Amino acid sequence: MAVNASEFLRKGVGKSPARVYLVHGKEEGQKHAVLQRLRDELVVDEFDRAHLDAQETDVSAILAEAMSIPAFSPRRVVMVRGVQHLKGTDADVLTDAIPRLPESTSLILYTHAESEEEDRKGASVPAKLLSAVEKHGVVIECKPLTTAGFEGWLLSRLQEAGKNMTRDALERFTFLTAASTAAAEPELQKLMLYVGERSTIEREDVEAVVSRTVEAQVFKLVDAIAMRDAASAMRYLQDVLSSGGRAEAIVPRLMVLIARQFRLLWQMRLQSEYGEAAAQWFPSDPNLAQLLSRQPFLKRNLSEQAQRLSLKELKTVFDRLHQADRVLKGIDEGDSDPRRVIERLVVDLCGVK
């Protein structure tokens, strides 16, 4: 059977645990919550519990653990991280073994984003493995939450802690954490500590404590670029670059996010000029219609940004992004130092006319 994460978190494991679970999807925060629920409900002695990594463990060793009979507990729980890395013969061997798993085993397979690109696209599970788990166990999909779904999760967490949040604060918190439970959970813990015994969380509390996700920082950066405000754009850029990590790691990810934001503005501009018919030209990722169905609060800000740029100017923006990407990768001649590449790019984009 297949369920979404929200449904599983409501119902839990139930009276009859499955022999195999597969937890996958883009929403890492939900995935963490599902895995924690499985661990909590399938409590076993440490001798009957194993945690393996699919990249570091041979499939025969995974099956040896899964086929073993529990020694001190009713069930043996075997968790396998990064199952998307099982390819070819290894995936086939594991798939073929699933119907033969002992009733006393709960094999928990889950994907894990090892890179920014995997995190953005979602880690792909071999189709045969997915089908086998759906037939013989439970597939739990962790999809990105809609705004309403994220707010429901947030309000539930606040209620558990005996807190509430003003509407203004809730909307700001949702924006700053990009409606991601993975980003929101640690920020919520910081908020709880900050307000102490006070029951209501205000917008001022959110502004004082909550860290901006890179996505939220990029939104402000692109907003400054669209306004041709080079000074503000460079200030926002330096905030991102100084947030931690090496420029070599941050800049490629940052350029992807900047390009993504401008693709959304291009779609918004098309929609404003051609109406609903423009949706046929939208790419699958990022897709403006899908994004706004999940996070409708973004529409006003995206629309305001898009109105500042013509389609001709957006074409020039994409040309400059492409040129900077080629220099960064060493394909074209030029100074390929990541920090200087992104700084030149931001200045160039602010001058687009």
C-alpha cells in the first residue's frame, strides 16, 4: 500500500507492522518525522536493531541482517539509508528478496539527499523496488507541503508546546523557512526558547530570531536586482556568502537559485501578458502554477518583481547567467574565482536594460 506522510503520522504503524517500509520524497522534515515515528513504535532491543548505509554496505549484508531472527525482541528492525543508490543487480536482488522477508522483520528503506541537486530534484527510487514495497509493505511519500499543510503542521507543533502565533507572525515564519518543515523545526525551537513562558509569538519575535533560508535571501537579492539597486543587491549577496561554507560550494548553488527565481519571474511575466494560455509554456521545474498552488502567498511578491522586468530584459538576464556559468565552470576564458564571478554577475544584472 502507499500513503502520504501526513496520513501515516496520523495513524502510525498500527497493530500489524509491515515487513518492509519505503520512505521517500523531497520533504526531508516530514521524512525525519516519519522515521522517528517508526523508531518510536517499533521499539526493539539494541541487539535486534541495525542501521546501514546503502552506499557503504553490500546488498548481501543488508539481506543477512533483514533475514535474521530477533534474539531479544518480537521484531528485528533494519534501517537502510540512501536506498536510491541501489542500482542494477543490487536493486533487483533486494527487490526479489522482499516477498521472502520473515514476518518478524521490519525492513525500513529510505532515501536521503546527499547533494543540493538531489535535494532539489528528489532522490529517485528504482521502479521495481518501489512496486515491490507497495505490494508487500508500505510506501510512505513525503511530498512538499502546501501552505495550508505547512500551517497545519506548524499550528500542531505550537499547540503541543502550549503556544500560539499571530497571523502576521505565521505568514512571516512560513516565508522565511520556505514552508519547509526541515528548515522550520530548528527555527521553531529557537523561537520557543526566545519567548520563554510567553504564550503568543509575534512577528517581531520571528524577525528577531528566525534565520532566513537561502531561498528567502535569494528572493531579496533578486528583488534588489529587479529594482536596479546594486548597493542593496551586493549587501544581500555578501550576507549569503558570509552565512557559512566555502564560496566554491555556495556559489554554484546560489546561481541555480538565482536562475530559478528569474525563471519564475519569466513565467509570471508571460502570464501577465498572455493570461492563462501561458501555462502551456511553463517548464516542469520550476513550475509557477504548481508553486502558487502550494504557496499562494508568493503571488503578490512575484508579480511585483516581474512587473519591473520586460521579457526582453529577462532574456538578457538569462544570457548573462549562462555566460557566468560557463566562466565559473572554466568553459569560457575569464576569472573563474567563484566569489568574483557571482559579484560581477550581480553587478551586470543590476545594469540590464
